[in-house]
Amino acid sequence: MNKHIIRFTQSNYQPISLEKHQKLSEYLTVQNSPVLFGCRTGICGTCLVVVEGDIPPPSEEEKEILEIFAPGNEQARLACQIDLTNDIDIKIYAG
């Protein structure tokens, strides 16, 4: 299977390697994550991040949440909803 690298550019966390289409929220836990997760279902906005890299566009449901928490930011995504298809860099959303 294809593995992709996720780099956390504003932290001391080491890059991780995940399978294509694996969800970050399935791999990252409180112990090993620079990203905070809340509901892990895409409705709370806790895991809001900025993504640099090519990934599929957000679903309509995710777009609605992004309009509330990060209006106008095209790179903002919910980490729990990212469909991993390429290497990406992640920054915690600072507003």
C-alpha cells in the first residue's frame, strides 16, 4: 500500500507515515498528537488545522463547519475529516 508522510510544521512532533485514505483521528491519540481532537466526527471544530498539500476537497458537511470556524480560509480543514491521499504539512489553526 501507499504510505504518505504527515509533517507537523509548527511543533516538535516527528513526521508520521500513514496508509492512503487512513484518517488522522484513527491514528493520533492524546499521547502522540500535536492536534487536539474533540468529537472526531467533524462537528465540533476542535481539530481545525491548516493543510499544505494536495488532498480531496472537504465534504459539504465539513464546508459548513469550516464556514463557522475558519471563514474564508481555503487551507483550513478538520483534521478528523482529512482523506489522506498525498504527503501533507499540518499547522494548528491560529485564527
